[in-house]
Amino acid sequence: MMIDLACSQAKVGHDVTVATSGGDFEVLLKKHGVKHIRVPQSPKLWNAFRAVIEFRHILRQCKPDVVHAHMVTGVLLARFGTIRPKYSLIATVHNEFQKSSSLMRLGDRVVCVSAEVARSMETRGIPTHKLSIVRNGTIGSPRRSGNQPTSPQLQRPNVVTIAGMYERKGINDLLRAFALIRDKHSQAHLYLVGDGPDKQAMESDAQELGLGASVTFTGFVSEPRAYLAETDIFVLASHKDSGALALIEAREYGCAIIATKVDGNPEMLDFGEAGLLVPPKDPKSLADAITSLLSDPQVIREYRQRSQINLCGFHVSDVAKNYLSIYAETLSECRSAVVKP
């Protein structure tokens, strides 16, 4: 989301610099006129010291009006890395479920990716006047290349999820749900797209459940659009998810969607209008929802259509405009506070 935002802001003429510890998007940032500076980000003392030095160098070089932090480390660096900062600090809460996210309160404005996240941050004591809501959006993302990726030729019918292989993503719940539907839908195939620290344990669980060749773990896929283009049912079984980009991408590609009713998921699916919502950590309910779709192609077609209704507001250009408006408001508030007697 940060990459999309930076590229979109540069596109409309703003001077944008991204400071990260590195990654796969450096070439893309350069292509869109976004400066990239490597800054070490880790809790180790030496790296923290280096990060402060590098951050101060960025301030001297760029003289920013706004510093926008998407992680707690960035907020701490921007708030305490220099004396008397001359910029406004915007903090976006992406992972509200992390205890450390309470530190995002250090921002002059705290942006939440869903109303549910905003309610959670308010219960943590962040004043309402500091909170704003900007939902994530992926439509028109500059991360997408112009060429359509090669088809993975998925088996049909299929169930697909795109997620990091973390316990909180509910992959084990999905595996158990898939095991429950095997007798009735023996031809169905499950594709798990993504990588992460729990992937090996999940592969072992799939074997223990007897799923064998009916499940494919793809590992990391740099461009998952091709999977979405061939998806029959997209499932996101998260235990926690503030505002999953994968749900918007699945909606854009017209997938029939099932997601857990947690955090920002209902908002991303228009509270059930754009997809089925099921309780988290409940393989039986998830299996029933999958069966209800697989058993009736007409229902799948209906939910495919419903997923693409009311997508306005999920374009990256709209996300960028919303943030630019917040920047302007926060700058005005901070400057007014400075000149008050």
C-alpha cells in the first residue's frame, strides 16, 4: 500500500522520498520518480543508531513537510530522531492487532485502514480528533506490470487464498474446512498462494489431514493476478486482519469471496453484500460456506457479480487524494498550534 501511495503522489507532482531497508520495489519507485533511500530498521542498538544518523541526513537533504510512517519503527524514528521537528507526522495503523501499534499515537494524525481499527485505537486512548480513516485500495496499482502474467492453469473447481503463511491468517482452519468437504466435492482443489514462517507446519497439517494432491502450496508469487483471474472461490480465513488488500484484489477480479467476520474484513466486503462472512476459527462454518458455493454454480456467478459492485473508493488514486487531504489538514493544524500565543 505504501508503494502504491508513494507512486501515486509522485504522479501528481509531489516530491516523494521513500526510506526503507530495501526490497523488490526499488526499480518501480525510480520509474515513477520516487527517491529511495535505504535506512536500517531493526531493534538492534547499532542499527538503531545508524537509522537515526541516516534519518537526519534525509531531513537535511529533503526538508519534508510531512513524514508518513507505516510502521512503529518509523514513528519512533520520526518523533525522536531529531530535535524540534519541522514536519507533520502521519502514522498509518496497518496491523492494529500488534500491541506495539499503540505507539502510533505519537503521530500528529493517526490514520486507520478501517472503521473497526479506528474504534480499537480509540479504546486504547487515542483522541478521536487525531483519528482518520482511509481504507486500503488496490485498483489501478502501479505495482502491476502492463503484461498479463502467464496462466497457472488451475484445476477446476478450485478454492484459492493469497496470504502470508502465518498462523493468524487461518490457513489451518481452511485446511480443516477443505478436509470436511472432500467427500462431497472430491474434484475440488485448494491453492495456497504465499510464503511465510509457518508454511512448513501447514504443509505437514495438510498431509496429516489426508489432503495430499488436492492441495497446492505455491510459495511466493510476485504477481498473483493470474491466480485471481482463474479463481472460482477466494477465501480469506484470517483470525485478525485490519484491511486486507487481497480482498479488494479478489473483488476487482470478480471472484466469489468468503472471508472471516473479523476486524476490517466486513468493511472490505460491504458487510456481506460483496461476499460471504463466516465466524473466525470455525472450520465447520467455513466448510458449509464453501459447500454452498461449490454445490450451485449459479450462486458462484451471483457472488462474482456482487463482488464487483460498489468498488468506487478502492482506487489507489482515491487513496492518494484522501491522504493528501489529511496531510494538508494536519499541516494547517500544526502550524496554527505553533503560532498560538
